[in-house]
Amino acid sequence: MYESPIGAHNSADALETDPRRILQSALGALHNQPSALVTDVDGTISPIVAVPSQARVLPAARDALRRLRRRLQLVAVVSGRSATEARAMVGVQGLAYVGNHGLDAIIGGTSTMFPDAVPWVPRVRAAVEHAQRSVLIPGIQFEIKGPSATLHYRRTDDPRQARQALLQALATCQEAAGLRIEEGRRVINLLPPLRVTKGSAVSWLAEQLSLRGVVYLGDDRTDAHAFESLREMRQQGLATCGIAVVSHETPRSVFGCADGRVGSVQEAADLLTAMADALAAREPTEDRPSRGSITTRRA
């Protein structure tokens, strides 16, 4: 199983939990213009549900993102879903949408896929089809998203058994050899063996816009990559704040590099609303900062 190193682990209790202090830390990072607010979707601004297609972003979170984009250089969504699906789900114009854990993006209306991922699309599909033939457990959902795929086993009667069966099928599948396997909240993600993660996506966005401040919200193992990237940015002089949205399913790795935690998707929406309120009070103009641009050509 692949998971990028994320350094020394903190415990959940070691993270800041005071909403006022978390808000001040986030605003402190965003004060360093140009700055960005970046968020995951599922489990962060949208509650986890049994059927992924039925997930909905909280209206308060959507409204806060819409308001924040008027105040910040960049508001971006970084998701395991495809960029197209993430954009349809969030439904806010003017945001950058990065999907498939960094492998595709929609920015300024232009869609792009990470070039090195393209040759792996058939391999990902073949691996999923092998798993479908091999594991006939009711409740498993096989989701192919182009350069990546997600195997959902939340709806099975015995999730532990389903997980083991899926991992065994992938371990014996020739097409899956070499693919990255990253587990999440009762899901198994299949990805090309590339150094592309949510973390590299956040770093790329920061570089493109010469950002000086970044806030990131996430809830799962794949978001730990982004938290680690924020720590690396901080060592380079950027102001960053990583906020974990936790539940009883939150993996230990998520705590490793986050700075603070909130206890639910609703609390994440409340925090985003508080950020938007504070920035609106600080800066009366409704004009969004205009500094730099993002090119969608990614090497």
C-alpha cells in the first residue's frame, strides 16, 4: 500500500481545537497576499454518505466559498472525484477544480489531464474490471474516473471482509502491478505510480500564483499529502494553516501534519463562513485580487 511519508505523527488531542484560535491562524495565513483557500470535498464540506452520487455540499459551505473567492487570489477545490464531478457538485463559478487526487483540473474553464497519467488510463480500467470479476460481494461499488478509480465498500455487510477481498484481488492482478493503492474512509483508490498527489497539486497552485499564504481543509489519508506540502511551504517562508475535519473514521496519518481540527462537516462550514465574514469586515471592496494567472499546461 502506498502512502507518502508525512513525518512525525501528532495525536488528535495534540491539534488545536479552539474555533477562535483556528480562525485566527487561518486568517493569519490568508492575510499574506496573494493567498488561497483550498478544500477537499467529501468528508470536508460534504457529509460522507453510503452512495457517493447522493453526496451534497452543505449550502453554508458553498455560500462561504462563493464569498471567499471575492476576497482571495484563489479558492480551489482539490478532490478524489474527477474535476468535472467536483465542479458539478460544488457548483461555484470562478474556483479552480483539481480532481483525481491532482491528475486532472478545470481552471478558467479549461480542462486538462496530467500528461503522464494518460497512458495509465487503460491499466486502471483493466485492474478495476479484474476486481469486479473476482470479488462478487454485494454492496461494493466500482468507480472508474479515467486516470484513477475508487472501490467503495461502505455498503457491504462486512466492510472488513470486503476490504481484504478487494486488496487480495488487486494483489493477484497483473494489470494492477505498479499502480498506487491508497486507502481512505472505506474506499480503496487506484492511481498511476506518479509523484502526483493532493499535496503536489496544492504546491503547483502555490507556485503558479506565487502565493504567500495557503489554508487547506481535508479529512482523509490523501489529504495528509496536502498537509505535508503545507509544512514544506512553511519551511520555505509561506504562511500556511492545515485544518483536519475529523470523525471516528479519521486515519491517524491525517493528524500528522495538520495544525488544527474541527469535529464535523458542519463545523468546517461554520469556519469557512467565519473566514468570509472576517475578510469582508477587513476589506470592504468586493473586487477579488488580480495577481498572476494559472496555466493549465502541466509537465
